Amino acid sequence: MSPDQERRSSNRRPDGGPSDRVPEVSVVVLTWNGRQYLDDCLAALAAQRDVSAETILVDNASADGTVDYVRERFPWVRLVALPDNRGFAGGNNAGVRQARGRYVALLNNDAIPEPDWLRALLDEATRRTGAVLLTSRIVYAHDPRVIDSAGDGFLRWGGAFKRLHGAPASAAAQSAEVFGVCGAACLMSKRVFDELDGFDEDFFVSHEDVDLSYRARLLGYHCRYVPAAVVRHHGSPSIGRASELAVFHGQRNLEWVYFKNTPWNLIVWTLPGHVVYTLAAAVHFARIGRFGAFLRGKVAALKGLPDVLRKRRVIQRTRRVSDDAIWSRLERRWLATKRAEKQFDAALARRGR
């Protein structure tokens, strides 16, 4: 065995089966009708260096033969075959429940991590920085010179955004504390994930990573961006960037994040701006022919508000940080931030990406 092979992750036994060794980290890969991405994704996980890891693939009731394909081609992967589609939130929760590692990493099925991805995240997790959530430098698969996400941010007026979305990869070379993790490629303490009770499964898909990060911040936990943890990402293959499904869930769930987690004093201060932000979003989605999905999302958010407020009471009663600690992490430049994000996404769409 070569020295390079010895350094690779302990995903499997010599006979190809899963290793019995308790891993440092459990990697959960969620898939739904994404078999075409799995060869690259799982091969990249098998090639991770200097880390003991297990890979858990959760299939959200795919109709493309994913389960049989993985069983045949990747016997070292622990497979969780769900009987129905539970979305990003429920699917990842099911995977984490099977995890044996002290840390859990989440990776989209259309993401391809560099060989030192896990090691870079774990190194940061074990430093005395206070960060228990770590997020990756996610670049585009079609052009690794461009950033998809360098962590998630949250606007003071109640919206989420991808940090440095569309910027040159060179602009994201420095480690920094950020508001939250991007669920496409991140790592966190399993203890903290369990303490947060995982993702809110009512979200189904979209903003569940922002919601989890917000709840972690309310408990005093920190999130750090790790530039050495590089992942190439195809980006939104399952629901699309501006599909009816994406707009509906995005617009519903951002309201739930805002009203569920934001302290009352900050809601009072930011609600007028949130109304303006919502009106601007309405204009944007009307312009691109998605006003119906936008409106349905807002109506669904209103219908779900009683449950959100019940959850809110528990979250706010148990929070450990001041209003100022939250306010200082919220982005004030909402218009410039969202305009740049939407313009970049529109340019990608025109190029067929």
C-alpha cells in the first residue's frame, strides 16, 4: 500500500464493506433522483485524506434506481433508503440519526470535495476558536474560479443570502466568523446538532440551514468559514434556482426563520424594513413570472404562523445571548446584497447554468 493510500479516509474494509471503526466524522449525503452525480461525489469522499470517516447516503425515495446502484457500486456506503421524500430537512435528520461520529458533515449529492476538505474542517473544529459550526469554500463545478457560497448571511430586514455569491474565489481566501453554514457542504458537532433537535422538518427544503444556524447563535454558538475546505458544486439541480417549488418554499420559509428566531425587540425595530424587503421581492418575482409562487408562499407562511410562534416561545425562552449579540451579526446592506445575488443568478440562467 502506498503512503498516499494509507492517508486516505477509513471509509471501508479491504473487502469493500463499511469499516467497523468508530469514525471521527460521519458524512451525510442526501440524494433525490440524483444518481448521475453520485460517482463523482462518492469517489471524492473515498479519497479524503488524513481522516477517519464514514459515509451515510440517504435516498429520498428516488425513482432513478439510486438505491440499487449504490448497493452495487459503493458497498462501503451506509445506505438509508427512505420510503418517501422528506426533503432536505427530514432526509438529513434521518442520516444524522444513523451517524456514529463525534462530528457530522453534510454534503450535497452534486458536490465534489477536494481531498483535504474534511481534514480542513476538522482542524478548524478542534482549534480553540469557539466555533462548533464550520462552513466550506463552495465554488462552481463549471468554473472553480467563482464562489457559490462562503457561508450564509442573514439580513437585518429578515432575508438570507449566500456570502460572496458570484465573487472571485480569491476574494474568499480568509477565514472569518460568519452568520451560518451553507448546508451544501458543512460540518458541526453532533452534540450541538442533537441539542438543536436537528433541522426543522416543517421547512422541507430551503432555509433550513439558516434556521438551524440562527438557533445555534441564539444559544451562543459560533460559525466559522474555512477557506481551505474546498468543494465544487453544480448548484440547485433538484429544485432549480427560480422554479415554482424553489420560490414557494423560499418565500414561505424565510418568514418562518424571521418570526421564529428574531428577538421581539429586533422585530419591532426591523419590521418596517421587512415589509419594504417583502414588497421588493414581490416586484422581483412578478418581473420573472413567479408572482403566483411568491404569493402562495406568503399565504402558507401565514397559515403556519401559529406553529411557528409556539416554537418561538421555546427558542426565545432558552436563548443565552443578548439582542446586541444577534444584531451585530446581521447584514444591514440588504438592497445591494440581494441585487448583486439576483443579478449573478440571472446571468447564470442566461448561460444555461
